[in-house]
Amino acid sequence: MGKLKIKTGDTVVVTAGDHKGSEGKVLRVVQDKNKAIVEGVNMVKKHEKPSAANPQGGITEKEALIHISNLSLVDSKTGKATRVGYRMDDGKKVRFSKQSNQAI
């Protein structure tokens, strides 16, 4: 399994699927499944039983996993989707935007 180019905290845009065009911040990356949870994207309703943490129970909304291949990093300079590359700067490996050629 290869290294994922999207990290927690990145701002991404959905490039395919029902939520195409939606933007959000990556909350968590599940590397085993090549999926991520993006804030405010792919919301699903979950029926929850009453518990000590949630005494009311009922229907709640939460973010579901979305595949990494359907996400693209948003370039901070242009505000558009961009591909990610790696290069060596002063002996350190850094990610950079292929569109604006700036380090991320």
C-alpha cells in the first residue's frame, strides 16, 4: 500500500460521486481502507439508542468515510483542486502543489 498524499487538516474538494464539488477539512484519514472523513461532506443519518452519553437517543447526523481517490487537495494560492507531488528542499522531503509549484 502506497503513501497517501492527503493528510489530516488539509482542505480538500470532492471530485467524484454524489458530493462532487463540496469542500471541507479532513478530520481523519483511515490508511488501511484508503478513506478519509471530511468535515460536512458525506453526511449520513444514524439511529442511536439512548445511552449515558446520549440519554435522548434518536437520529443523529455524522460524517461517513469517503475514498481518497474522490478527493483532491485545494491549492491555497488559486483555491482550485490540484495534484500533490514530493520533492527534496534542503534535505527534507516536502509536499508541493503541482499547479502553483509551492510547498504545502
